[in-house]
Amino acid sequence: MSLSVKPEDGEAVLFGKAVNELQSEVVVADDEVTGTLKYVNGYVEE
């Protein structure tokens, strides 16, 4: 199985938030994903 991914621009809006508000330093390389997913106070699934 193969999976192709690409990063979103930091200013792109996903789920009502800018990408850079949700994550930082996310890197997808080969079979490894590293970085930080930020906790957002009061953020709930819609």
C-alpha cells in the first residue's frame, strides 16, 4: 500500500483554523511523520 501526502500552506484554513494554529514543524518523510500538533482551547469538532 502506498500513501501520497503533501503539506498544507501554513495560512490555509482547515476546520475553521489556520494550519499554523493547529500544528508546527510537521515533516512527512518516507515512513515517518514528526512535528507538533497544538492543543487549541475551546476547539470542538463541528
